[in-house]
Amino acid sequence: MGAIKIKNKNIHSSDIASRGFVTRPPEPPAELIIGDPADSIYIGRTAVFNEPFHWTYANVTNPHIAVVGITGAGKSYFIKTFLTRAAFVWKSNALIIDWAGEYREWVKQSGGKVLALGGGSYLNLLDLAGMRPLDRIKQISRSFEILTDIGNYPEQKRLTEDAIEKAYVNKGFKLSEKNQKDALGNLLIPPTLKDVVKVLEEKLSSGTYEFPVELENAIYRVKKFTREGEDFFAEQSTIHLDELITSGQVDLDLSGLPDETMRALAALSILQFIKEKMRATGWAKTKGIKLIIVLDEAWKIAKEENSDAVMIVREGRKYQFALLVASQNPTDISEAIFSNVGTTFILRVKFEKFLDYLQNSLNFSDYMRQQIARLGVGQAAVNMALQTSTPYPETFLLSKIEGEEPVVEYFLDVQPKVIGEEEIVGKTLSFERDELRKKLRLFGLNDEKVEEITSTFDKSNRHMDVVDFVIMLERYNVDRNDVTGFLKDLGVEDSVIINIFSEADYKKLGIRGESTEVELSD
């Protein structure tokens, strides 16, 4: 321990205290962050004292985790590291509800299982997963309310619910009983949405219903999920729930589904089944986490207060189930989820409104806010809702998330330029390779094109001029709105984006100049 020498003997104690050099920096003591390697997950070292940080569910109020950060900050890298180590330490199963097919290849390489909805696999929306038909009908109705406007049409909602009830009854089910079997002792086979459409169409053809327009609209709503080529939820299931939650690492790839509504319907149904399975399994006296459910950029369901993701957050701890939800926009995570997670990992965040939301929600200091805005790729702040009250801040900095393999950064170079009286300062934008791959898949690019783009970065020492990058994306038919959103996510100002598009247009024409009329979509 060093000594402090004070040359000015007339200095006041208040002056010494204001210097802050005898005050511990905003970082918890070692006993709170260094865990037993056999019962915790190593994440990285703290930024101030270089202490190893081991995450464990035992120190926090619950095992649920939120991960936030801009595109390319390292969210996917963190998730893969966390799941790999949880499987090693606790033998945790993981179910990744994979919107863009981003985790597919990684899960394959890890020896896990990939199930692709829209790629030959089906999920019967009317599967019961051990529930009573009455309870499942309520869940299906709630899913339709979340994803469509059927809540504004109570008669159509009632007609649909009645038709689902009749479809179960026609298959021999009693609405108030669980796990029903036939005379041979086999579980009854549930109906499908095609059976529901048949019930509605029979009602219409009978000519006895007094509001045929309402009935026709109800048929239309359900029938769009049963059309050939889009009947992913209207055939008997080829995906079995036990496979999803007991097979190690499982990637439920939703990228083959045609739109966001289909993906969200699949995700909501799976969460509903998991919630019921979680309750049925009950508590077991084993250490660790039995199942980690990953929702990455699943804003359509993570944002809903009545989503079953909220129920898993509220009940999961006692059943040793954990939800890991990740988003570049923290406001896309339901407040009921965000305010109840035990740990939040904050990677680089640029936008003031997001920083405001995080600071107000997690109550960290202005100093911490400044540091978060300056984080590099793979660096993070950690907020832990500790089980016991301590005199130390709950938010602290990690110098780097240390994964199983080094994080690969790509760089876009924005060249300096003077336009009129405005000077655009040159800078380099950095982001993680896997985050770029995820975005490209969301833009509709197949694996071959994604690899072509990433190999272009690799051949150029991981750097590319931003104008060349825009031209390359447009050559692959990526919409300019998507390119705009990607650059904004990296923190590029609107005026700079306008100039980038202008340069790209002129470069494609083989000329140089300044554009006076450029359209920039919101």
C-alpha cells in the first residue's frame, strides 16, 4: 500500500475529500464479483481493478438477463460465450428463438440441434403440451390479439374461439381435461387450423348465421395461416417440445417463415408451451439453470406486457428457467421484463434517448453514462440487482468480454469532406462481424451473399470505405431504407448519410460531384 504525502500543511480535510483519490471507484468488491469457477460463468475482467468477474444466479434476484447495445457492439458474441459456458458449468440446455437464422451454423458447429420452421418443420398451433383445451384456446386467442387487430372485432374473435372449441370436441376432446387418451390408451391427436376453417365454413354454408360478413372475415383471418406453402402452423407438429428443452443447444430457426407475424406467432406459441412445461416440471434440487431461452431482437413479443415472456420472467427462477433477451433498442423490451431481470449487460449505446431510458431504469451515475457512450466493441457495463443491499454501486465496467474465441471487428471508413460551409469529419465505425451477418440476413441475403460480403472485409484487412460498402449492398438489392437504418444504428448522422448516398450515386455513374437533391427515408 502506498503512502500519501501532503506538502501543504494548511490544506483542509474537505479539500482532500473532494479529490476522491481515497474513495473506491464505482466497482463492487472482489468478494461480490469473483465466484466459484465450478458454479459460475466467467465473463471478463473489470475495468478498474482488473478483477475477474464471474456471473452467478446466486448473487442476483433472478437468473434473467437483458443485453442491450447498438448493432455490432458484440451482443451475439456475448450470448454465444454465455451459452457455451453455461452448458459446461451447469449442463444448461438452451433454446434460441432465432429470428434471422443467425445462430444456425454456430449451433451446428457446437453439436446442437437446428429445427427450421418454414424449412420442412411444422408446429401445430392447436397442440396442447399437457394443457386443457380451454386454456390453450385462451392462449391462441391472446396470440392473435397481440399480432393482429382481431381485438377490435369482438364478434370475429368470439366466432374463432367457438370454432376452435368445436374442432377439439369433434376430435373427441373434453374441454376441461388434460392429457386425454383414446380407448387404446394413446394420447388424442389434436385438431389443426384447417379443422377450424372447416368448422367456420360449415357454419357459413348453413346460412343460419345472421352476420355473414363477420363470419367471412373470421374465415379469412384463420385461412391465411392454412394456405398451401404457408401452412406452417396448420399441420401436425414435427417439432416436439421435449426436443426443444432437453437437447442441449437448440436453434429454432424462424428465418424461413415469410413475415414478422409468422415468426412472432411461432415464438409466442413456443413460449406458451415452455411456460406450461416449466410449471409441470416443477422445482428440482439441482444447481444451476436447467434451460436458458434466448430472445434476440424479438421486439414484437418482447415488447408486449401480456406476452408469455413476461410470465417466464416472473416465475422462471423457482423452476430454474432463465430468459435472456437482447436488443439494440432497450425500449423494445417490455418494462415488465426489463425492470425484473436480475442482470443487465450494457454494450455500446449511442443514442441519448436510449441512454436516458437506461439511466432512469437502472439509476446509474452520469459518470457511468459517459463511459457507456464511449464503450468499444466487446466492452460492457454490468448492472446487477443484488440479493443483499451493499454500499457499492450496482453498475460497473468490464474492460472486455472474454469469449471462447477473439471477437472479430470490421471497420467502415468515413472519409473527411467539405460540402459548402459544412465540414464532415473523417472517422472509422467499428462493429462485430457476427452482428453484420445477422443484419444482412434480416435484409434478405442468403448465406452465400453474406459470406461474399464478409470475405470482402477479410481481404481488405477488415476495413472498407463506407461508400463502397453502400454500393456493394445495393448491388445485392438491399433496400436503401435498410442501409439507412444500419448506418443510423452505428451512430452516423443524417447529414453524413445523405453525403454517403450522394457519393455512392456519383461513383456508380463514374463521375464526381455534389448532389443537391437526395431523398433520405425515415
